[in-house]
Amino acid sequence: MIRLRVKEIAQQQGLGQGKLARMADVDIKTLARIYKNPYAEVSSVTLEKLARALSVSVANLIEEVDETRK
């Protein structure tokens, strides 16, 4: 299972949801869903937009989670 690190990375960069949504050209509701549920399914296009806006690779946005430890 994968967990998205979008919220953590955005907070480290001092970006709020609204600003990140505008920078990435992603709907604010989509971003709010990712913030609320980091295990949400997200399209590769959305991940690419978020990675570009945060100046990181898509791989940096993804964390492998051992389901037995969840």
C-alpha cells in the first residue's frame, strides 16, 4: 500500500492547500481529499502536477507502507 506525502512536503515548504492547489492547477477538493486521506487513489496526472508544483519527483510524494504495521 502507498501513502501520499503531499501534506507533509507542502507544510515543510510553507504552502497551504489553496496556494498549492493553484500552483499545481489541481481542484481544491481533490487536494483536500488527499490531505484528509493520504491513502486515497490519485491519478498519475495529478501526482505529476503536485510533484512539479512542489519541485520534487513523484517518487518523493509516495511512501511504501507495510500493511501489517498500519
